Amino acid sequence: MRSVSLIKTSVTAAVMVSGFMSVVAADWTQWRGPNRDGISSETGLLKSWPEGGPKLAWKSAGLGLGYSTVSTSGKQLFTAGDRGESSFIIALNAEDGKELWATKVGKSGAPGWGGFAGPRATPTVEGGMVFSVDQWGTLVCLSAVDGKEKWRKEFTKDFGSSRPEWGFSESPLVDGKNLILTPGGSGGAIVALDKTTGAEVWRTKDFTDSAHYSSLIKTEIGGVAQYVQLTAENVVGVGVDGKLLWKAVRKGKTAVIPTPVCKGNLVYVSSGYGTGCNLFKISNANGQFTAEQVYENKVLQNHHGGVVIVGDSVYGYGDGKGWTCQNLQTGEARWQDKSVGKGAILCVDGNFIIRQEDKAGTIALIAASPDGYKELGKFNPPDASGKNYWPHPVVSNGKLYIRDQDILLCYDLKGS
């Protein structure tokens, strides 16, 4: 139990001296990776895993309760967790998992029914700053070097937001000078803040949906940069000036969680609780955007483990169907398999790493191929909590990171 709001170690000085804050191409600085699409550009990794899985490089304990996964920058890792009566943003040394600092954000606890305690969002790190939101809607900006607070906002107080049943879950997006989030509400669902000061730059006055659980993305459609977001009511494209470019009505149920994925002018969304998936074609005619639904079905009804697009296929876990490869253009299933249970997915070096959300929390390596499900190795991580293994796997600088409540495991994917 930590009783102070800012905990630092002597390692902090070493961070500054050794250049921990330098960012390299293999960094995973935000939710779902460099492009928020669940795809890593790393190569030279193990093409199959030995029995028992890749080598465990280190194990770190003491992260607290929660479902935040990790982000990475240089030789630092960032995550969030509940410790005692407070939630914290935590920085670790990527080389050995030792804590560098921990900064108090707000109160701990479990919004909504079910007792799912702890932060849900993944910290975003950029320009020497760390941004994250706790389950109650406290947004903080911290120094990545030592964890000192630069500014904070309270969603309910500062934006008039209504907290979703299971708490605020969106991972912030940094775009240039701005920080983009979806607090929701009548004042504008999406907000842009000056990332240095926290001052409001704009809100989407013409888009006022309540927040759900999805994290928005930035893409370019029809030659126009925009943010794409999914709520319980709509899929939208919003310009970098906060103007609504297009909106497609798409009703979700209970909890709408997965991040949208895009390819060209195609926007794909999926959610659980019987809703399924939709593909929209977005067109731009002289600055006037339209959204046309290409299909709607339940081939890939993704609850919260996310989906990725590789080639002309969408991959992810479909409730009741198993791990699924779906034709992006037509919506038809190419293959489906239940060898590993429901969970999260990422793509790296021509393969997928999937993580089962229950039982032993199985981690598997499978081929990223439309030709069929092919397992290339799997293992059960040690010291499993037995709770929901919801944090997505992360690959950065040749390492695989697996968060399980209080514990973070680091595996060597280079085989060295």
C-alpha cells in the first residue's frame, strides 16, 4: 500500500542520464499500437514457439488491480492500476520490470455491477508526457520522466459527462498539439484539448452521443484527415477541426467496446451482446461525405478483444463462432475455429498472438492466413490470477508483454 501521491526511486535519475525517453520504431506508445490497428511492424521474431512458450525474460509484481495493458517508449513501460484506496499511473524499466515511479490519479474501485475494479484505459505516451483516464473519468497529464503531474481534468465536472455503467475506458489519442478523447455529453461527445495545458480547443457541438467504451482512431478518407469513433448509437467521422463529416446510425447493445478499423474508405465496426459487425463505405463528393452500409451480419460478433485487418480479411474472435477470418468485402466467413477460447488479438511478423480471456489465460501464436487456422505454439502463463484476462497482449522491441492484474510478464520473442 502506497500512502503518498508520487512515488519515485533512484532509478529516475538514471532515466534522464541514459536517454530512456528516446522513441524508437518498435515502440508501442498507445492503445493497439502505433496506428491503433492492432498491428506491429516488427520482424525477426520466432516463427514458432517451443513447448511452454517463449523464454520468460522477467516478471514484475505490484501493479495493482485493473485491466490496463502497457504502452512503451524507449526503455520505459507505462500502465495503470488500483493500489489500496487509489488508482495510479505506473512507469517501469523495460529492461527488468522494476518500478521507476507511480503517481496517484484518483480513487480506486469498480464502477457498475460485477466488481471489475481498476483502470481500463491504456496510457498514451508522447513528447515526454503520459496521458491516461481512470475508471471514474479523471484525466491526467504526467511527465514521463518522473511522473510529476502537469494538469488534470474531471470528465463529469469539466465536460458534463455521464459515466458509462462500467466506467470510462477510452485510451487518449495524441494528434499533433492536441489530445483527443470521447467524454460524451450534450456539450459535444468528442473533445480536443491542448496536450500541454489541457485547455479546450474544440468540442463536437453537432455530435453529442454519450460515451461508451471504444477508443477513437485517426485515419484519412477521401483525402481528408478525420477521427472515427463508435458509440452505442452511431459510427462517425469527425474532422480535425471538430466538425462532423459523416454519421451512420448503428445501434449497439449493453456495452460497445471494440475500436473501429479502417482500410481506405471502408470503416468496419463490431460489438457483442447480439449486435454483430457492419461495414460502411465512406464517399467524399466535393467535400460532402456520405456513409453507405455494405453489410451487416453476425459472422464476427466481437465483444471486446478487438479485430485486425490483414489484406482483404478481418480477424478476431466472434461470440459463438470462435476465432474467425472474415472476407472484408463481402462479410462472409473464410474460416472459424474454437481451439483457443475468446480473447484479444494482435498481428506481428506474419502471425497473430491471441490471448484467451478465461480459464488459464492461454496465449497462442497462429498464422495470419485466410487459408485456415494454424497453431504455431501456445502456453499458459504462470501465476494466473483466475480473473478476466482482458488486457490485450503487446509486442515492443522484440518482447511480448502480458498484464494480469497485479503482474506483468515479459517474454523474449527473438529467441536470444
